[in-house]
Amino acid sequence: MSVNNHENYNEEQIQVLEGLEAVRKRPGMYIGSTSIRGLHHLVYEIVDNSIDESLAGYCDNIYVSINSDNSITVIDNGRGIPTGIHPKLQIPTIEVVHTVLHAGGKFGGDGYKVSGGLHGVGASVVNALSRWMEVEVCRDGKIHRQRYERGVPVTGVEIIGECPEEKTGTKTTFLPDDEIFEETVFDFDTLLKRFREMAFLNKNITITLVDKRGEEPNEVVLHYEGGISSFVEYINKNREVLHPEVIYFSAKKNDYELEVAMQYTDSFLENIFSYANNITTTEGGTHVTGFKTAITKVINDYARKYNLLKENDKNLSGEDVREGLTAIICVRLTEPQFEGQTKTKLGNAEIRSFTEGVVTEKLSCFLEENPKVAKIIVDKTILSFRAREAARKAREMTKRKSVLESTSLPGKLADCSEKDPSKCEIFIVEGDSAGGSAKQGRDRRYQAILPLWGKMLNVEKSREDKVYGNDKLSPVITALGTGIGEDMDLSKLRYHKVIIMADADVDGSHIRTLLLTFFFRYMRPLIENGHIYIAQPPLYKVKRNKEEYYVYNDRELQKLLKEKNWSKEDGNLTIQRFKGLGEMNSDQLWETTMNPETRTILKVEMDDPVNTDEIFTVLMGEKVEPRKEFIQKYAKTVNNLDI
């Protein structure tokens, strides 16, 4: 990359909004948490700065390594951080970027037109949360370096050498602070998934990820000439596609840029993944609304024009035209406005009309020029339309008239007396036996119990009409009160905690997976808004004389025995293994699994929708081979195997 084009990115472009304070005291405010997720977020922030250089047109190579001491090195060939004295603070600009919160080139001026990340917070926050950080900048023919410890500079900006001719870029190495983070060991696969996504979204970039912690380095080079078209192919690799080539189009207008890639499969589910400035917009937004409106209109117009719909047929609905569709919608814009509870919904009103206009024009042209593919797509949507009519009839029978009305609630539901949903929780329990114990043991003021029995439907292989007609799932839909799919209304949710309570064995795991598949595919806002939980019943009851302990896995059991200096051969000692929830009496179930004061429950969260979709497709989909490969890959990591 040439150094000649950085006249609009200099010391004056780095604007200072406020000082670096409280990051170490309240790290969760800046990176979400100090868990393993927050740890990986540090890497994303530094790499996002390099991605922003690419979006500005100055970087095409990013190198990331996990070093042997578990530090991280990120090297790019962008313009390099400005190295002169900052005009306002009168300290080196490298130091400003890494020690002052909200200092960066992304708040105005010509430094960056489009950017993602934490918008100037990133570098200083990562520095503040690292035991040490070293930054080297190759710019203006010199290599500049500065070192920091826990956010504080411990050296000045030193010139340590000369850059090779015409070379520029930034090298950042940091070690996360073990005083801050619960876990400081990076997971290679987690980083790989993130950077693969970034490489798909930015086809001009090559990202190299290296793990240097093993005997031999593990290196993966990520570069996709096909960009988001390759992304769609990757998502659909475990599905049967209806047309081999991905439909792709793009457009630019003023400060907006749009890319769309789409392909239909024989699935009954839609998979639309959207991005704004490389940020995942899991709640959608104006770009997704424009896309959905456009494809519904275009496919209806085509079907009417060529008499593929009968004259007295209703129009195809949005759900009809999106059944089996995998699509990536990617927009780039100067001033993105994010909304929603998690700030992952794009709100720019003008993007809707821009997207709608582009998709209408380009998709119409594609269908006219590719009549064979067009007929395959329209036939698929009409088949969906016919089946969905049956689903609508089933849906009307299961809809609740109001949140407070309970006359149509499932017969096996033991409801709670509290009417405020924010104070209510429902346990979805496997089996009548466990359901009986749970009903007796619960606090009926705010805890509801819904027992399930028999084999549950795998929604990954079923159309929506089968979901509504299924006697195992319809009680769940009715009890929660929100409806499903397009009709889902989260404001009608009757319980703000939905807790899956199944046995700690293979069958229980299967029930949990089937329910999670259903929630992910048909009631995803429940997961996105933090309403789904998994109960953690104990695996053992350990008793010696008058001492009693409940432990939740074999590791805890061994730890307890060691701490107490107890032996399994000790005849005063009894270890009871619970095969199922039904083996516990109501008092035991309350104390160990249901009592908010003593229980452990896991909150179900979704970091990566693309990866989550892939896992459900592999584990629950039609193809056997990907499932076999998955099992072979992860068999060695299984801790508790119940046979």
C-alpha cells in the first residue's frame, strides 16, 4: 500500500471527545462482559480498525496471530496511525488514540467515510484492559513504537528503524489482563468464525489467522473472491439448492452502497443475514424491510405476468416468497443509526427506499433473463403458498385472544396466579412424572408448569403447517401467547422466563435440542431478547451422616469428595445418581432446580446467527454426512457421555 494518499488522514482528523476513565472499573460497559466473549471482543476491536482502513481503500492484508504466551498480534498494511503531535493535546497522536477514550478518525472529517467497531473507543479500551500493549507504526519512512502497561504509557514514541520503501501499516500486540478477565485463553475456532465472516463481507481483504501455541503453527488464510456470493454458498453447503448459481447484485448511490446475494434451497425455512458497515444487524432494520418488500412484489408481479398464479388466487405473502431463501444483505453508509434493545437494528429511513428500489430493478431483470431459474423459484413459492393456507387455518385455532385470557390455555398447563409477565416464569418439563413433581414443588404465585410428553417434532425438517398442527408444540405456542413466525408479537409473551427443564441424559439433551431448534427457527426474538433458559438439575445427591450435598456433574463430585476427604468406599457415604427429574420428590426439585435462591439456570444467548444456523442445519437437517463429520470432530471433547 502506498503512503501517498494519506493527506486527508492526519493529526487533525483525530478528534478528542473525552478522557479515558472507568474502563478498568466497569469493563462490561465497553466490551459487554469480562467472560470469554469479552476476551475475544478485544481482538475484534483491533481487527475492526484494520477493516475500517480497508473500507477507506487503504488496506488489503490483515495478519492475526495467537502467540505462545496467549498474547495477540494484529498487523495490517493500512496507512498507519498518524505519528505527529496532536494539535489539541500536544502529545503524540499514537498515544492519544491508545489512551484517550473516544479519540479516533471516525467522528467527522475525511479520515473515514464508513466504519464499524466501537467508533473510536476500540484501541483505548483494549489498551486499558491489557496487562501490556505494544504498538508499532510504519509511516513516513520510519517505524514508530510505544509500549503501555494497563493503559498507561511506559515509554515515549520511539523511532526504532526505517520502513521498507513505500510501506505503511500498524502492528499491535497485547496481552489481556488476568486481573480483569475470568478467562484469558483464546479459542482459535471462535476467532476463525468471526474472521471468515469478515473475509466474506470484504472480498478485497485477505485475513491470515495463525495459532502459535501448539508444536506446529496452525495457519488459515481467508480470502473469498466471490464475497457475499461465496458466503451464501458456504451457508448452503449442507442444504440442497434449487439453482446452482447465487443471484448477486450491487449498487451505489451518494454515500450508500448495497450488496445482495441470494439463493433458494429445498428447506422450509428462511435465512436472511444482514449487515451495516460489517456490523451484524440481528434485528434487521430498514435495509431488510426494503429487501423483503421488493422481493415479495417482484415475484408476485412475475407470477401474475406469466399466469403462474391462478386468476382467483391471493397474492403470495412475504413468508411464501422467502421460504427456503438464504440471503445476505450488506449496506455501507456514512452515518448509520442503530436502534433496538441491543442496538443491532438499522434505522436509517432513506436506506429502505434505496434497497427496495435496487432489489426491485435488479431482481426483475434477473428473473426475465433467467426464465428457468425464475420458474423454479416461483413454483417453490406457490407450493409454500398452498401449504401455508393450511397453516393459517391451524394458526387461527391456536391464537390467544388476549394476554390475560386463559380459557383456551392447554389443559396440562398449571398456570401461575401472577398476571405481570415480567414476574412470571414457565417451566417446560419433559414427561408427566417430572411435571407432577414440578407442579407440587413450584411457587404457584409466579411459576407455571407445562409438561410435554412423547416424541417432539423436528421443525428443521417440517413446514409451518406441521408445526401448528403438532400436538407437542401447539401447547407451547398457546401457553407463551406470542404466536410464531411473521405473526409473532413479543409484547404478548405471558412469561419473561421460559425455562427448559429436561433430564440430564441423552433423551433430555434431545428434547432440549428439539425445543431450541423450534425457538431458533420460529420464535427467535425469545432468544435475542434473553427469555430462554435451561434448568440445571443435579446429577448426584451426596450424603454422609447429616451432611447432604447436590452436585451437577462428575467434576463437582470429585471436587467435593476431595475437599471433604471422603472416599467412595466409605460405607457411611451414599451417592445417589439421578437418572431423571421424576426420581426427585417435589421438595428436592424445588430446592435444587426451581428455587431462584439456590438454583443454577443457563441463559441461552446467540453471538453468531450464521454459526448458530449452521449448527442447527448440521445437527437437525436432512443430510447425514455433515452430522457424522461433526460428531467425529467433537467426539474427543465430550465430558459426560450417558449411554
